[in-house]
Amino acid sequence: MSTEIQEPDLSGDELRGDRATDRRVKRVLFGCASITVLTTIALFVVLFDNAAGYFYGARIWEVLIGQESFRQTVSLSEFFSGTRWAPVRSPPAHGALPIIWGTLVITIGAAFVSIPIGTATALYLSEYAKPTTRNRLKPILEVLAGIPTIVYGFFAVSFITPIVVGALGSLFGISVGRYSMMAGWIVVGTMTIPMVSSISEDAMQAVPDDLRNGAYALGATKYEVSLRIVLPAALSGILASYILAISRAIGETMAVSLAAGFQPQLTANPFSEIMTMTAYMVSLARGTTAVGSVEYQSLFAVGLILFIMTLTANLINDYLKRRFQEVYR
Amino acid sequence: MSTDTERGSEAIGQSITDVDLSSEKFKNRVFYATLVAASSFGVIMLVFLFADIFYEGIIGQQRFGIEISRFLGNTGSQTPGNAGFYSAIVASIWLMLLTTAFILFLGISTALYLVEYAPDNRTTRLIEANLANLAGVPSVVYGILILALIVNGAGLGSVILAGAIALSALVVPIVIVASIEAIRAVPDGMRDGSAAAGATQWQTIRRVVLPQAIPGIMTGTILALARAVGETAPLLMVGALFTDTSVPSGPFDSFSSMPVQIYNWTYLPQREFLALAAMGIIVLLLVLLAMQAVAVYIRRKYERDVSLTGV
């Protein structure tokens, strides 16, 4: 009755092979994870490199290998203070102020739509709505965020501009063209409402009920609790949602170009056409742009400004979110 | 003593009845009405948006007689009477297939590294912080990045593959974040059990962690794809065609896509093109709806499974 029991091969090659596989896998996975960091580095390098080509007539790598040397082609002061933007025309003009103004005015106008409406929606959802209403309203608002931006562009061209802005324009006796600044405010504001409302609502929900009950015990009304207790207590979370909506509005491209148009001008008239930085980039895609030409490199100079603007907004957003988490943990 | 408290409560009772609360009630009612009005703004805009799309689509049918078979079967064309959506649909399918491959591989690998392998050091924190930053970069900027690196840098030209890389770079943070959550949700007990049975870390991941996390990863991937399929700006920057008269047959063909074609039709001044754009939007929204439905289905099924294993 001697059945031989097979000893497990503890020192065997199989185990060593498994461990080697484990190490290889770890290296491959680390490689994949670092691609996201490489993307960020590539963003900086590509944008700065081509922007250098725009401002100084030579790419950074061309200078490094000694092929070219920097010579000023577009001065920074002209770029940031010039009031005519026409890098493609002859004679060219490199004042980016009109398109930077375009982006700012659309972003601010859209914030005047999305911030009050989004905050009020969040207060309603968090403080007033019955659970059934809330469960119905929230997914509907999320649809607003899930619709592709090009659809909002279509909405601007076929409805907002001819009907809404057109009617308002006729009140003031102004005939509205195919594009208008106001149409940009409305569509970009509408598409960023869900960002403000859902993140603000999360922040308001995180406010402990003890704070509300304390105020009620002192005789506060629901209106006072909403505005004087919940709103201040959730403030940094709410501000983070505003920054996110603003950041999205800065980078918004398709809806804005189809709503506000392609005419770079420094104007405050809401019925006139205006060009944002993103719309300029789209307008270049419509033409044929030779690699290395001034207009090709202007794409990256404008892209760099855009990238820095949204990066700043995201860093502020990050800071506010972290502060909010610290308060209620 | 007792008379004191009695007097006190009397005083309180008096002061409450004395206070005129009607202005407070009015304020509360106005505030409530304002909130309801603001909350319905989004819903009203959504109703107008859909009504507008369907109205334009019906105009396409009735005034311009655009047959659905022609719309779905023809390629792009400069003349509105011949224009169709077929080449754009095929290009979008190609873009989806390639993007899925890229983001699944990159997304899962990155998430696995960060959750299972990464030591808690500065490099790891840098990778994690960078994810939030990448998610905030405007899509048009990804477009010019790929234009410089892949289209011109690598000399690939304006082909479907370049478009798919741009879309992948844009949406991969969504997949990574969703995968991290799904992998973190796998109970540590399962990992410990597998390790106790003698499995190496990779064996544990492959046979225990991944099968558990797959539904969550799939949901995140579908949502990321839904975002990618509706993107226009990065494809325009990469050099997508506004009117593609030929049907793309591989990753190295020039391309249009559903949103790019819709953009061009919306941009063009002829009224018939606007009707075509509306019909294209209906197709695009149906595709998005189907993707959302699949994501919801997977999530529901997964939730039920979890409750069963919990019993």
C-alpha cells in the first residue's frame, strides 16, 4: 500500500517563471500608466515648440540642433494688445485681443446663464424636491450634458439665432445675422447648466442635517436655511462647480463657432458676430493650411493660450474640491 | 418659581402671535417659485431642442423629399439632392472600433497599475493628479496635439487611425477613472484568498480581480465611447473631410464622421442641408441612446449579481 505522493515542486522553474511574468507585467502596466503623463508632457512640448515657431520664426528643436536661430516674427506685445486679428490675410495682423475677448465675453455671458440657473436647480433638487421629482429631474438634466456639442451648434443655427435672438433683436430694431454673441451665451450656458447643478447639489447634500436642524430650531424658515446655511456651508463645492462650467465654456468649440460666428472684432453688442479662440482654430480647419506656415503655427499659439487658461481653471477647481472635502470629512 | 416659568411661557406665546409672518411666507413662496422656474429651464430647453430637430427632420421628408434609404445609402455630396450619410456612418464605426481597442487596453492597464501595483510615492501621485488635469483639456487642443505628432510628425496623414488616436487621448481618462473605481470595489478578501492559495499577483489579477471588475470597466468604456462618437473638434483639427464622397475601407483611408458631416451640413447656407443635418443628428442620437441603454443594462445586471453573491 505505498502510494507515492507527488511532492510539490517548491524550488521549481514554474514558480520562478511565474514570478518573472509578474515582474514583466508590472513593467508593462507601468509603461501604460506613464503614457498619460507623456501625453501631458507632449502637450506642453508641442504647444510651446510650435508657438515658438509662431513668435520667433524657429522651432525650439531647430535652434537646439543649431539649424535655425530665434528672430522675432510676431512680438508678444502685438499679440496681446493688437486689436486686429488676421494672420492669414495680407498684410497680416497678429493682434489676438479680439479672439481672446471673444472667448472671455462668451464665457462670462454663458456663466450668467448657467450659474444662476444651475445653482437654483441644485437648491431645488437638494432642499425642496420630493424624492420622486428629484429622481425624474436629475436624469433629464444629465441628458442635457450628454448631448454632443455639435447638436447645440445645430440648435443655435436653426432655432436660437433665427427665433429667440431674432425676436429680441427686432424689439430693439436690429436685424440679426447668421451668428450672434447672444446665441453663444444661450447655448453654452444651457449646456453647462448640468455641470453646475449636479456638482453643486452633491456639495449641498454633503452638508450635515444637524446644521439645517439647528437653524430650524432657532426659527429659521426654509428660505433662510437654503440661502444662509446650506449655500455658505457648501460654498467651496459650489464654487468648484462654477469653475468647472467656466473651464468647459472656455474650451467649447463646435456650439460656439456655429452660434457666435467667425468675425474677430472687439465689440460688446450682443447681436453682433464674434470669434472665439476655438472658433479661429475651427476656421483654419476649413481652409488648406500648409505645415510650418504662419497660420499653421498660429493654431498652436492660440491653442497654448487656451491650454493655459483651462489648466489654471482646473487647478483652482482642484484646490476648491480638496478644501471642500477637508471640511466635511 | 412656577409663576416665573408660567409668565415666561406666556410671554413667548404672546411674542409668537404678535410677529407678523406673512412677509416671511411671501418671501418663501417667491423663492420656491423662482427655484421651480429655474429648474424647469433646462427641461424646457431640452424639449425645444428635440422639437426643433424633429421639425427640421420632418421638413427634410416633406419639403425636400429626402428618402431615408437614400439618406442612409448615399455617400457625402456637394449637391444636397444627392447627399447621404453612409460614408460618415462607416467612418464613425471604424473610429469606434479603433478607439475601443486603444482605450480598453490603455485604460485597464493604467488602472491595474495604479490600484494593484503602484507604490505610494510621488510618481504615483503625479500620475493620479495628472488624470484630473487631462480630463479638463479642451478637445480641440487634443486635436492639434495629434495633428502635430501623428498626422505631420509621424507622417501618417489625415487618416482614420489618426482620428482614433485623437479620440482615444481625449476619452481615455474616463475609462481609467471608471476602471480604478471598479477594481477598487473588488473586496480585498478575494485577493487575499487567491494569494493564500499560492497565486502570484498577476494570476490573482487575471483570474480573480479582472472578472469581478469587468462590468464596471465595460460601463465606463461605453460611456467614454459615447463621448467620443459625438466629438467633432479634434477630428476637424486632425483633418477630417467635410464631404467624403468615397466610403472608407480601412484605418489608413481619409475620413469624415457623423458629427463632422453634421457640422458641415449645419454650416452650409442651403436650407436643405439643415434638414439633412437634422436627420443626421437623429441617427447620431439613436446611436448614443443605444449605447446608454447597453451601459444601463450592464450596470443593472451587475448590481443584481452583487446582491446575489451577498446572500
